[in-house]
Amino acid sequence: MSSVSSKYVKYILSKPMMGAGGKTGTWRVHRPVIDAEKCIKCGLCWLYCPENAIDWLEDKTVAVDYDYCKGCGICSDVCPVRAITMVKEGVI
Amino acid sequence: MVTINELHKYGRTKLIMPGTAACPGCPLQLGMRYLAMALDGKFAMVIPAGCSSVIPGTAPYTAFTVPTMHVPFASSPAVASGLRRALRIRGVDGPVVVWAGDGASADIGFASLSGAAYRNEDIIYILADNEAYMNTGIQASGTTPPKAWTTTSPRGKTEGRKDVSLIMIMHNVPYVATASIAYPMDFIDKVRRAASIRGFKFIHLHAPCPPGWKFPDNYTVRVARLAVETGMWILWEYNQGKLTISPPSIPYKDKGRRKPIEEYLKLQGRFSHLTKEDIEEIKAGVDRQWDLILKLTEIYR
């Protein structure tokens, strides 16, 4: 009986995992590129990233996870010093 | 008020996992991130049908790291009430949060929402308001603003707007507030304050939807901020008999300091058909709403 119930629980519960909707980086048309020299380490791009694809690291710089970034461009829009530019994919 | 430096500890924490099935620039994910940060990831979530039940992706995986229950459209407050009572019997004292869209709250699920509020169940209800049924293809809902284009109102909505948050005050619940995804610190404060109160808590979160409102993906935060700066969306808080205007909205009590409403309307394709008379009518509506809220701050003080 217990094995049946544990199987049942294992079957219907979903596990948290990155990329549950697929590798969403492939949706991207424009790629955010961060200019580290202009960055003032305010963290606003991290705060407003809907996808949670930007990490705000221990030294307060930011890093984009290009596997999952959908390229919406909100980070570039909210950046107070315009350190983030949206570059068309494939141009680099 | 919480500051961004206090949130630095969540800098690498993925409370909502990346790689979800949401559209680029989705405001609901932003709101969910702030909610998870506000409660430190320790809560249970109930989600009725809508965009938010599609966002976590395909089974057997999910993007949410909190226990989540997906329920039919009209039942979310009822399920949350039962969940809260069952958790209390088991000795678990974390908050139960209902994350519902405007269709599930204002139209289809309104009966059970009203019932849960009148029983004063100990849940937090967050209405993520993207102002139409976005998941099924942009049909008009009870909270769609007048004159807005939707697929069921191709020449602009002729009906008015249902103010769900003011209706909830009249249910005599302890806590009602409005919030916006462009002001995360204000929203996080309100969620934390709500979690510290026992009883029914209601937060109305304004969430501009890029495909539904027809603006570019990168303008989500800008449009939400303009809604507050033009006075179209008023941030206020009703806490146990006292109604106050929240800090981001305080400057806009004065009509002269509000930005012109055209700035907000011209960014959105759903308002592109408006004539001058329509805009005047919308302006009059905004002034009426401010008068009402300011009078209520005098009554509930």
C-alpha cells in the first residue's frame, strides 16, 4: 500500500527545475550586452528582470544567463546609465 | 520600507526558476518574484486557471519552488480557505497566497472571493490585474478600462470598470491595498504587512501585459510607472480602518504634478483609436477616481 501511495505522489507532483518551459534563450531576437565600465552596480536590471535570468553577484556586478534570457529588453529600458545595449542576435 | 540592498541576498536565488513558458516581458513573473522575495519563499500558492497556471511550464517539471496548487477557475478562495484550515490543524503557520488574474477574481470567481472575504479567512489574495482575459486571447473583463480595445470590444469597451479593491473594503476585511509591478519595494512592504495580519488580505497588483495592451516587450515597467505617474493607477493602502495614499502616489494628489495622460495612452496600441473627446472622458474619470480616494482617506483615518 505504501509503495502505491509513494508512486502516486511521485507521479503527480512536479519538480522545480530550470527550463521547465524549454530553453527559452532560443526565443531571443535581441541580446542584452552589459558594458561593465558604465555599470554603477545598482541592481535595477536584476530587480526588473521578469525571467530571473540575471544574477546579481556578490560584488554587485551582474551576469546574464543567455540560456534562458528571452531578450525582452526591460533591463536595457530601466538601466539608469544606459550600460545595457540590445544587439541583434547573430551580429556579434 | 525595504531597500534594494536588503534584497541583495536574493541576488543568485532562483525562487522562480528561469526558463518559464511566459511571454517575453511578462509582468506576472515580476510580481511573483517580488512575492517570493517578500515572503522568503515560505508560503503555499493557489493558482486558478489563467496565464499564471501556464507560466510554470510542462509537467513533470515546474518553475515555482513553492508548493503550488492549480485549481479550477471559480474555486481558488474556497480551496485556499480549506488549505489554511488544514495547515493550521497540522501546525504549519506559513501564509497561503491566492495568485489570481482579473477574470478569476472580478468576474468568474467573484462569488467565492466574496464568500471568503465575508468569512474573513486567513489568506492573502493577490489580484494580478492585466485588465483582460489574456490567456484565452484578450477578451474584455470586468476590470478592463473603458474605451480599451479587446477582441470582444473591437471599437473600444463601452462599459465602465469594476473597482474590486474598493468593493473588498466594503466586505470589512482587515487589509486591502493596491500595488504596481513598477514599484517593487512598495509591493514587498505591502505583502509583508499583509502577512503579519490575521484575516483576509487583498492586494490589487497592476500588471501591464505587452501582447494584450499592444506595446513593445521592453516597456512593461515603463508603462506601469506611467500609470502611477499620470494618476491612472492610484497606490493606496487600507489597514484595519485607516486608508492612506502610499508613498509613490503621494506627489500625484496634486493634479498639476501628474504627467499628461496622453503619454500613458499613446504607448499602448489598445488606445490607438481614441478621439480627443474620448481622452477628455478618460481624464474626467481619473479626476473622479482621485476625488473618491481622497475623500475616503478623510473618512477612514
